[in-house]
Amino acid sequence: MKSSSARAVAERPFYSLHADAYDALITDPVEPWVDAIHDRLVQARQPHAAVLDAGCGTGRQAAALIARGHRVDVADASRELLSRASERCPGARALLVDLCAMDVASEYDAVTCRGVLNDMTTDEERESAIGSLTACLRPGGLLFLDVREAEASRLRADGGERCRIADLGDGRKLRFSTRTRWRDGRLLVEERYVLVVEGRVTHESTYDFAMRPWSRAELSSMLRGNGMLQIDITSGVGRRTADRLFVVAS
């Protein structure tokens, strides 16, 4: 049975119906995140590491790691995003997985997971996801996470509407708007999608979901409970907003 977060990935129009707009809407730069990972791997004497990019999206991070000499496999719960990652990284093994219940061998020097763990909203799913990620590592392997930080996320959740437009080419544009509120430790997100072709609205849809940001204490506790002894938590890397944490654990 799929976890609720994996089911949401399959349902969310952003990851399925409008996957072709993903790269136009997710514009935080890849290079600072990849550089930080590469530098830590070089420090760990793994300049050509075997890496699993868990929650790979369209494969931009994976492609950048491959360009730096690493061997990268890509994994995601969205069939549509994974297909795009495979096209971008043709030599990578592609795994369609539920991150809360991955059945992957412990063969990786590093596992990366950027911006995905916020979708796990229950204690059980969070524990399962962290357990799945750490189980993929060889002894001494490194886990790299990017997550939303709870207090900064609460402050940004002002209920105001934020709108972006993605130019998809061939006269197609996607108007994407979001409104986020904070309630009981969760971000409540309302999304609206309007597809415009040659100036005419051809499709509209909405999707509501919740995310649960992380505290440093929760991260440390859960990682230690899954065998990670060295944990470094700092401000987010390569993010345009201050509500992210960068985590390196081994």
C-alpha cells in the first residue's frame, strides 16, 4: 500500500498533469546545493561516489552531480517527473518508488533528498522515510537533506496569494498560483492551475494539500534513531528564502 505522501505525489497536478512546467516554476539554482554535496564527498574521499537522488524531480541535481563525476541513480514517486529525469540522465537507473517504503540495496556512498521530506506529515511516515533513506547507505555513507524549517515556515505562511506564469512554448502558458496558511504545525497549501493556449483558457484545476516542516531537534532525534552519529544542520543552500535547512548526516 502506498503512503499518503506517495499518493499525493501521484494526484498533485504539479507533478503529473503539469509536469512539463516543473522546471519553469522551480527555479532555485541547482549549483550551490550540488557544489555543497560534491565538496563534502571529496572531503570524505569519495570524488566519484555512487549516489541515490531520492525525490529527483526532473533530474537537474542528478545531472549536475553526474557532470562532477559521480554515478547517480534517480528515484521518485511521480512517474511523469521520473520520465523527465531519465531523459535528462540517460545513463542513470530510474526507480519509481514510495520514499517511505523503498526496497533498495545498501549500495550508495551518498543519498540526497531535496525538498521532499516536508510532504511526510505523520510521525509514522517521517520515521519510515528517514529509515528508507538511511537504509540505502553503505557503512560510512553520507545523507544530504533539504527541508523546511518550522518557525521560518510559519512566518512565511501569511495567506497571501503568490502567482507565477510558466511559458511552455507553442503558445501555451500555465498560470500557477498558491496560497499558504499555517495551522497546528502544518502548512496548508491551496494551488490553482490555469492553462492558457493562444490566449484562451483551456483547462483549470485546483489542489489542496498539507506540508509539515521540521525542527532541528526532530531532525537530530530521528537521524540518531536511525544510526546517524554525525549530524550537521545549517541554513539552506541555494534557496531564495530563509525557511530551509541543509542537513548532512553520517
